[in-house]
Amino acid sequence: MTGVAWYVAGRLLQSAVLLAFVVTIGFFVIRAAPGDPVLYLYGAQNISAETLAALRQVWGLDRPLAEQYWVYVTNLASGNLGYSQINREVVSAMLARKVPNTLLLMAPSILLAAAGGVVLGTTACRRLNTRADYVIGAVSMVGYSTPPFWLAILLIVLFASTLGWLPTQGMATLGASSRGLAHALDVTRHMVLPVTVLTWWYLAAFTRLTRASMLEESRKPYLMTARMKGLSESRVFYGHALRNASRPVLTVLGLYLGTMLAGAVMTEVVFAWPGMGLLTFSAIVQRDYPVVLAVFIVSGAAVVVTNLVIDLLYAVLDPRIRYA
Amino acid sequence: MVSRRAFIATTAAGVAGAAAQGTRASRLAHAQEAKRGGTLRLLQIEPAIGFNPALEGTNWPETMRMVYNGLTDFNETGDLVPGLARSWTASEDADTFTFKLAPGVQFHDGQACTADDVRFTYEMIADPKIASPLNVYVANLKSIDTPDKSTVTLRFNGPNVLMMPGVSAMGILPRHLWAGADPRKSQYLAQPVGTGPFKLKDWQRGDHLTFVANRDYFRKGRPYLDQVIFKVVSDAATGIQSFRNGELDAVLSQGVPGGLPYALVRQIVDAKPPNIATNEFVQAFSQILWMNCAAPPFDNPKVRRAIAHSINKELIVKALLQGFGRVQDSIVGNFPSMRWAHDPAIKSDYNPARANQLLDEAGYPKKAGGRFKITILATEGFRVKLSEALRAMFTAVGIESSIQSSTWAPYIQRIRQDRETAGMIWTIFIPRQVDPSLILDYLSPKNAKPGGSNYSQWTNARAGELIEAARATGNQGKRKGMYQEIQKIVADEVPVVPLYSALGVDMWQRYVEGIHSIDSLTGTLSMIDTVSLNRS
């Protein structure tokens, strides 16, 4: 095996241990929260204490916690994420449905924001302390401090209710039986508002980060060297400074991409977007234990894997870093 | 044996024959005019379910009603009418019920629906291993006989006053698909096969459910609609906005997540938009204030009476509910299904002076820092507002209180299971009120133990006896006397304070016809098979 392969294998092993911790801590934390799914569902109904107890028995909730943990872990080891008694469905099927929806919402938002943020941040740095810099700074400050759910409601009122250009909620027009391109266009129309809200929020983060990072690089002596070599200003700026400044940006991009599987809870709620955020939220409220744990595992694994990929990319960006 | 009509007249809220004739005529007229076809799009709460009424109880009845039928149905006035059973009889002492099934009823897969399916369904509900939340309706089931393919006889050990109120909710399952397997893991939970007016075509959980018309429905010529879509929206304001935009055809109270946003709905109702019809109706559930009667200070009836006198229910309805509620005076409310048992002599008395006097007498004099301190439990959202109003009313009579808010799961765990509620007050709805016995279960001593529904842990021996006795007779005259006595005891002892019954507000675009806002065990969509779209 090559050095990189060893490095990756070691990191994966580390990740497995990390995920085992996530599962164990997640299991006991969610079980320590008061309330159980049987009471959640039937607590206000006129049913006897005996019926409630019998339901807990049917659902296996009356077993000692350690035993339930062992059952869960052995199932997990054989690739079984469990069964949601509340939703009466296999958990992996629930996730398989939600993950693509969330990716469809989050990936374009984060990538658009990253691209836009790098452009704006670089511009701000190149035109340091000019009007353009101030405008970009002010806009990203506002963007970063705008609560996404509030912006979402404003956009719905303006573009959906008042102007009627875009739908208020959902992922596709109800009852529409469109296929292929027409369906893709329909979904795109539904994506416009939620993607705008999320991009707006992430954009501010990327802009501010890029500007700060570029500013730091632009003060370093190697740029002087580059200029003395006679390189053009744009070559100095984009070829050298930006390349080095992009490492922290890449780190943050990795973090966002890693956590994006957890979804954007408030945005999904307001736009009724059927994604992971909504699923996580309702699973926690309903004490739907296997679903909560599955979300932990899937988003945990996503963070671990993206971080690994980002670490490998560092080596591409920075020749001083070698994994061997 | 008594005839069906006589049975309805004696045990359920009866209708005069003339009224029944009138509604039948109007329904006929509607049937002649009703346009066929089209898709109805409704706002809905995510139904976190599998399609099996025996497992889910009365949660999400609207969703169940689309694909299943019970032996009986409700009409637009909330009375029982034939469902899968075309007729039925009940014995004088309400311990034997015989149903004759309508001929030619088919499940969605083409198999005939017979007495065997009915027996199978009722056996599942009564099976202790299933632990069905509906088992309260058939608690003392003795035997089920099926002398032929279209006759079912249920026998009970003693009277069962809940059989007829509950029967509509017990959707009949196809035995050939459910027998012999664990119903909690059945594939038919997600791909239901019933006899109902619609078949489930597509279920995108967390997003929408699509139902298509069952063209072999046993009520010939119905349903009128081609499709019904339940659109799941988790945010009430977004859902209602979507309806105003014309992306949804109707918003029914039962489908609004987190309950009606009263201010927004008041705005629409008052604005009377020309394209939108709104209908207010009394819902069969009431908001009840509970307190822990097993520990100080609420173990003292004088303190509990003082609490009742300190609450201005009218103000709560007016200010918090924007008028969408009715003050409730007695624990047995004034709903159509229970009017016969309701005691109109019991009246709320908002009287802070009397409350102060009672608290003085109870040995809690007025002093700086309050007579005593209590905690008001709440869940996020409306209950916090309600609790703030209560807190102000308690302060006015010298009781200090703080509000502790959580989500529903820990809230109900503390109140129902852990009973860690000494010195605390909270509110919980009593839902789906179809018979007084179901309400009084919430005050029965036998339910005072942890996990039981007597959240207040009030144990009054006389009330306990009466609650059991009133359930053990089919004679409505006798039951009425007992319920009136119980209501007086409850009004005097105040283990709970009934606050208000909620008003539902259903809204639909004017081209939707045939929606009847009735709150029943089968939900607002009891009559979905008569709904049509008339876009001119």
C-alpha cells in the first residue's frame, strides 16, 4: 500500500471508533430525555395504564436499557438501522427518501454560497477600504444576522403571496403528473425560495471568511517576492494569495458539506420541504429513538468522510503537506 | 330486541324523523347536481401511522376514513347511519348487538367483505396482546358469532354502552391479508386495502398522500372526486398562506399543525373573502385544567374551589381563542352526543372575592411573596399563552406561580407516568368525547395509579361507584340520573376545572361542495364520499 492508502485506512479506523462513540452517547442521551414514544402517541387518549404497559412491552421498551442497547448495536452491526414503531416503517427506507431531498436543497445552496462568497470576499480584499468593500461587509453582516426562517416568511409573502411568481411551499406541484424535464422545472421553481434563503445565509459566512483569510495572506512576505519576480498583480493575487487563502475556506466548506445531511430544520419547516431537517426535528419531538440514532449515524459519517476528503485536498493545495 | 330506530332514540342523540327525512332529501338533491371528477387538495398534519385502526386508535381518523369503513357511519348531524352494516339491532340491556352487512361490498383487491372480516377485526381490537387503544369500546367482549356471511353478532358480559358510539371508528380490515402475521410489521400498514371510498395510491411521507377514487365503492355513484391529496405542511401559517394562494382547496381544523393559529384565522373569517367559505363548529373536545389532588395545596377542596373561582373563562375565550371556543361549565359538556347527560344547572362562577375568602379559610393568608407558590406546566406554543393568562388570574387572588414549559413528550410523561406534579397545575384536552363514560374515566379512582388517565389523582369513592354503575347499565334514564349526581360532586369537589370547548373552523374555496364539518370518531371527513368540485 502507498502512504496515502495507509493514511486513509488509519483515518477510517479512527472514524469507526468515533462513530461507535456517537452511537453509544446518542443512545443513552436520547433515552435519558423524559418521555417515551408510547406516551407521546397515546398519552392523551382514554386508555388504561395496563394497555400502555402492554404497548411498551410490544415495542420492547420495558426491557432493561443495557439489553435494548445490545439489541440495537447487534442489529446495527449487521447493517440494520432498525424499525420505527411510531412511523411503522423501516428506518433505512425513511432515510433513503429524505437524504436526496435534503441534498437537493443544501448542496446547491452551499456551493453557490461558497462560489459567490469567494468572489465577493476576494473583491472586498482587492478593493480594501473602498466603497465596494464597505457595501460587501455591510451586506454580509446583515446576511449573517438574518434569521433564515424570518427571511423565508418575508420571501413567501413577497414572491408567492403578493406577486404570485413562485409557489409557497413543497417540492412539487400537488397532483401534477409531470415527468422528465417538466418535472425538473417544477421542482426547480419550488427550490428557488428555500435555496435563496439558505444561500443568503451561507454566503455571508463565506464572504467574511474569504476576505479575512485573503487579508492575512496579502500581508505575507512571499507576495512581495512574487511581485519582485515581476508577476502581474492578478497573477499574484489569484495564483498565489487566493490559493493559500483557500485552505480555511475549504475547511469551512467541508464542515458545511459534512453537516448538510442534518438538513436546515427551520427552512425545511417553513417551506414544508420533506428533508432530513424536518425528519430529525419530528423524530426528536416524538421520541422516535431509532430514527434519531440513524440521523446521528448518517450525519456523523458524512462529517467524518468529508473531513477526510478535505484533508486529502489540502495536500493538493499545499505542496508542503504530504500524507506518508 | 329493539329496532334500530328505537335503539338510536334511546342510546345515542336521536333525530326526529322529519329532520332525518329533510337531510336525506337535501343530500339527494346534492347528489343530482354534484359534478364528477377533479382533485381535492387538503392541508394535513403528518399522519405518523400505519393504516390499521386497531393499532392507531382514534389518532388520524381522517386518514383512516379514506380507505376504511366501519359498520356504521356518521351523517352531517353526527348521527349514526348505515355503513358496511345496512341495519343493526341491540338487545334491551345493550349486551348483544347484531349487524346485517350490506350486500356486494368489496375490498380494494376485489375480494368480498364478509362477516368473517368483521369478526377478525373486532377480535384484533379486543386482543390483549395487540393492546389496541380502541379496546375500551369493546372491553367486556364475550363472543362474536357469524351465523352466515352477512350477519355478525357481538355478545358482551353485561351492558356495553360504548359499542354503538365507537363502532364507526372500527374500520373493517381484510382478514385474508392480515391473518397470521404480526400486524405491526405488515406491508398493508403502508399499502392499505379497505372498502373505503378511496384507495391510497402514493404516500410520500412528510410531504403528501394521494388517494384515488375506488370505482367499486359500495355506495354506487360515489365518490364524486377522482383524487384527494393530503398535503403535509408542518407550519400552520405556511399552510394557510398556501390555501389563500389557491394551492390548496381546503383547510380543515383537524389538519392544521399545532392547532388553529387563531389570530390568522380570525382575520380570514372577518374579512369574508368572496372565494372562501368558512364554517365554525363545536368540536368534541374540551380544554381541562388539572391539579394534583394528592398533595398540598390542592389536596384541600377549598383551594381547588378557589382556583375555579379565580379563572375568567370568558376572557380566555375572547382574548386567547379570538372567540373560537365556548365556555364549558360542567365536566360533561354540551356536545350533541352528550346533551342528554349534561347538567345545565352547573355554572361557572368567576368570583375573585370568593376565591380570596376560600383561600383565607383554607389557612393560606395573603402575604408578601404570595399565599403559596405553584407551578403551571405548559408546552411550547398556545399552552404558554394560556398559562400566562392563568398566572395573571392566580396573582390577582394572591397565589404566586411560575410557568415551566417543555415539549409534549416530557410533559405527558411527568403528568401521566411519573406523577411528579405536587403543587402543579396544567391543561390537557379530553379528546373525542362521544359518551359521558369516556370523559369520567379521566376522574375514575381506578385510573389514579401511574400511567392511568386520572391525571389529577382525585379519588372520590362515591364518584367512583357512580362512574362504574353508569357504565354497567344500558338504561339511559338511569344513566342520566347518575351522571347528574357525578357532575354535582365534581362541581363541588373541583378535581379539575373545565375551561372551554374548542370551536373548529373549516375553510374551503367556494367551488368545493359537500364538506360537512362534524367532529366525530371518524373525523371531519366522515362524509368525504359526498364532496365534489364545482368549478364553473
